Amino acid sequence: MSSLKKTVFIEGNTASGKSTLLKYFQKFDEILVLQEDIEKWTNFHGYNLLELKYKNPDFFQFPFQSYATLTRLRQHLQNSNKAIKMMERSLFSARHIFVEAQKNLNLMHEGNYHVLQEWYDYIDEYHKIQTDLFIYIQTDPYVAFKRIQERARKEEKDITFEYLKKIHQLHEELFIERANILPGKVLVIDGNLNQTEMMEEFKKCEYEIFSFIES
């Protein structure tokens, strides 16, 4: 293992299998796994911001994205004695996928959009985010939508198929079409498999991940 610490981001649509992958890699002592701070998002001074951003996007998209950005930045800056920090999503996907989607779908006022852009510009200038590897779990939006319906989480009940299609489109643009602009390598894995097949996929990519990290 290289003496230099590395940062890996797990990217993908809602219900693509990010949590399953993160749980798989929790067994490695050299990896610090950081999942999205759902507990804080769903109980922000008594308010469930995650549920509200889908239920009333015109009002709650901006405060949710602002707070989600803060919680991600805290994770980015969190110190660790582990060789690898593996995080669920990144500020890159927050900015170029999720905030862009709100603007493109007219779910966020343009003024709020530009406030967030300045926030990201500030982070980029004053908090250099270490980035070594993105793992993109590429999942058909039809598959993601079916999984959302099956798991029936209350925060996700207002997610539309159109929204998932837009999020998928922006993932493809960032991690496939524009991967060369990203500050780290992109590893793409198939997220359309069932859970058993996904575990086999994780085992197959395990060697590739550690080989890259050790290089």
C-alpha cells in the first residue's frame, strides 16, 4: 500500500447500489467508509430536508443543497489515519449533477443556483479537495426507479422517473463523456445487476481498485 493517503468517491443515481458497495468495502481495515449524512439531512432541527426537497422543491431545494454541501465538505476535510477514504458521492457530482438538475428542471431559482456556484468556487479555491478515483455505478434509470418503488422509503416517495432520467443523463455526461476533465480516474461498474451479481462485481473490481491505489 502506498504511504500516500487516497480518496475514492462512489458515484451513481439514487438506488444504483452505492450503499451496498460501501458496506462491502467496510471490511477492509485500511479504508474509512463515509456514507452520505442522511441522519442529519432527515433531522435538521426537527425538519426532514431530504423529504421536503422532493415534496416542495421550489422552496426546499436550495436549503437542502446548501446543507448537503456543508456536510460533504466536512467529510472531505475529515482527518483519518486510514490509507483510503471512501466517500458516498462528492462535491463534484453535487455541483455538476444535482444542482445542475435542479436548474435544468426549473426546480431552483436562478439566483439560488448562482449562490451555490459561488459557494463551490470558494471551496475549489480555498479547500483543495483530494481526488484519486471515482467509482461510477452506471445504472439504467428504469432499474433505479423500480428499486425505489420496491424499497418504499418515505423520503423517496415523491421522486419522479423524469427526475431520475435527468440525473442519469448528467452522470453520463460527467463520468463518461467528460471524464477527462475530472481530477481523478473513473472506474465504471454495472449497477443493473441484482445484489448477488453486484457482490461478484465488487470482488472483481476490488483488485483493480487496490492496484490503482497502490500505484
